[in-house]
Amino acid sequence: AVYEKGDDIFIIFSPLMTKTFKNEIEATKAAERIVLFLNEQNRKFKDKIEFGIGINSGEIINKIEDKKLKFTALGNLIIGAKRLAEISDKQILISKESYEKAMNDIKAVKTKTKDGEEVYEVQKVLDREQNKEFISGFLNRMEKDNKSNQNNQNQKYSGQGI
């Protein structure tokens, strides 16, 4: 769901819509694509877009009505994301809580806000699927090599007696 308030645009990643509980990863992937797009626009055009992106996790009450997500944010979900975006300068900042939920899939550098709050600057989202394909291919090659070596050893020793 996209929610606009003043100059701020919020994108809500709800398990109801995304069908996953790993929405911190999905939000970070989307943020990476947004940064690429905005940087490309800034490179092409004279009028620059000033932006910052903040990712925060929290609880929402939500339902789907007329094929649209209706939600109410609880706690500091929106305020936290807005605060992170305001202090960000063309980068992606993620709250400590959000980072801890996705730290196995996100490479980030710990930093502190002026208030001393611990936040993380996202460097990149790790592509686990690509890694999975590489590892699977590597293991298959190793298995074939092992079978080939075993066959060669069996042939080498088959003519010898004890």
C-alpha cells in the first residue's frame, strides 16, 4: 500500500499482501530499486530530487477492502520511518529492529543518529537465490568429480590381486 502525507511517501509491506513475513527484506529490495531510479533521474536532469529512505518495522491492523489494503499503523512505525528518511541523504537507513530481523540477507554498516540512536546504512541486499544456484552447481560438479575419481580408482585396482 502506498500512503502519502505532505512531502512523504510511505510504502507499507503487509504480510496480507506480500504473503511473506520477511517484509524487511522486500522493503529493502524495493528501496534499492528506488535509489537506483532516483539517482538515474538526478544524473539525467538538471533539477535534482532530494531524497532519503528509511525502513522501520512495526505493527499494523489491516484488511483488504475492494482489492486495496486498508491499514492503521500502531506505535511509532510511521514516525520512525519518517525520522530515518529525514536524516538520510540519498541513502537507505534501516532501524536496528528491522535490521536484526533481516541481518542474514542485508549487508549494512552500523551508525548512530545525532540523538545517539543506533541505525544501519544499507550497503546491499544479498542475493540468496543467486548464491543458492552457484552452491548447487558447485556441489553437483563436486559430486560428478568424486564419481569420476571413484570410477578411475576402481578401474585402476580392478586388475590387481592380493
